[in-house]
Amino acid sequence: MKTTDEAASPSRCLHWQLRHRSLQFGPLPALMGIINVTPDSFSDGGHFFSPSLAVEHALRLEDDGADILDIGGESTRPYSTPVSTEDELSRVAPVLEALQGRVSAPISIDTSKAEVARAAIELGAEIINDVTGLTADPEMLPLAVHSQTGVCAMHMQGTPQTMQDHPSYQNVLDDIYHYLSQRDQALLQAGVDPERICLDPGIGFGKTHEHNLELVSHAERFHGLQRPILIGHSRKGFIGKLIGDKNSERTTGSVAISLLLAQKGIQILRVHDVLQTRQALVCFQACGGFADAAG
């Protein structure tokens, strides 16, 4: 992941300031590797619930080429059961402690609880990745301002327990663009540095199959927000529906969509399969896949 100004349109944000470093975006997107320290995440729940397995997985993801490691201790799959702050902390804290000094990739904490985020920052996390757009906990915004972490604010219609009941929009692209613009302004007004803000349209979070396809097909539109855009499409249900196998692992479909999003200039892809995605991106670039990429 190198800065390559000539490979990107002037309208495309080229960096994201984190707590202690700046990520520079070139033609290839940054890959955010997923580490779910949960028993019930939709794709890999229970696989890395043990702290030792989660640490091993994080080290492997970095070796595979992850630019960011995203650690979460609460599933946000549809109809998931919320967990207490204490339980969430007990899951992620040992992993964060064990990774100190062992990884060079910046660590992101995937949480909507300020207490969890605060503990993670003390243990080295440089990014707060909040599926509620920093709205669920009134202490989250002040924490983001004070800690000067990078912040990723995502769109979600409803909550994980309700979001897939009857998602509806006047126009899914317009509505989510407007929401993210509003959240961006709220973060700025609270005192978050604009260079520390990243935005995520929230694939699969309160969206139908058709909504997800619309968001992926027109993802380049979100560059108009003038912030880095993160998209987490990896292994999600709409891919299983597309390939006609809801029980498939969906790795191949996820990689295919990663290539499309990369061609559209999306800066950060949150993925389970870092190695496969990285290899596909390198080959795609070498064969001229980004020659006509959108900025």
C-alpha cells in the first residue's frame, strides 16, 4: 500500500490519519483483516473465540498482507444477542495485550461501547470502528476526540436485532449518502479532525439483497464525501444468494467483489480472506485491471 498520486483521481481521498500514523492509499485498497473473538459471528463464529487462537489468526492475517487488524468481541450479525461490556472486554483485552509489540499493522477495535474502546486504545488500538456511527454510546464521540484515534462511522438501519426485519429506503444511495454526510458533520462539530474520519455505507446492515447490490454497483459515488471509504462485503449473505448457495463459504464471490470495489477506488476493504484477496488484487493490477479505475 503505497502513495501513488497519479493513480488516483483528485476527488479520491488519499490518506487516513490514525492515532500514531497515517495510512496512504494508492491504486490497491488497504485490507482490513477480520478477527472475531466471538462464539456467534455469522461466518467464523467460534473459530477464534480462544484468545490464543485469535492472536495466532491476527499474526497470520498480517503475514498474509493485512494493512489493518480489526478486533471485535461482539457479533453484529442479524438477530445477534447483545453482550455486556464486561463480556466484550474479557474477550478482546487478552488478545490486544498479547499482540502488543508483535504486530506492526495498526489495530482497530470493532465496538460501539466507549468503555471497550477506551481499554483497547490503552492497549494500542489506533482506530474505533463503530457500526452505529458513534451514536450508541454518548461517551464514544468525546473519547474519539480526546484520544485522536482514527474513526470509522458506519450506516446501519435499526439495530442488529431489528435491521433485517423490513429495511426500506426512498433511494438507498441517496439516503445512505445523506446519513453519512450528516454523521461526518456531527463528528466534525464534536471536534474530530477531518483527516481522522472514515465512512462505511454498511453493506448487509439493514439492507435487502437489492440494496446491497445497488451499493456495491455504485460504491464510487461515496468518494463525494471526501473521506476514505470502507466497505465490508466479505462472505455476506447477498453473495451466497448471488452464487445460489447460502451455505457456501463465499470466499470466491467475496474476492470477485473486492476486485470490483478496488477498481472503483474504494480505499479500505474489510475481509476475512486476506491472502486470497491480496493475491487477486496484485494479479489484477499487473494485468492492467486499474487502467480505467474510477477515482
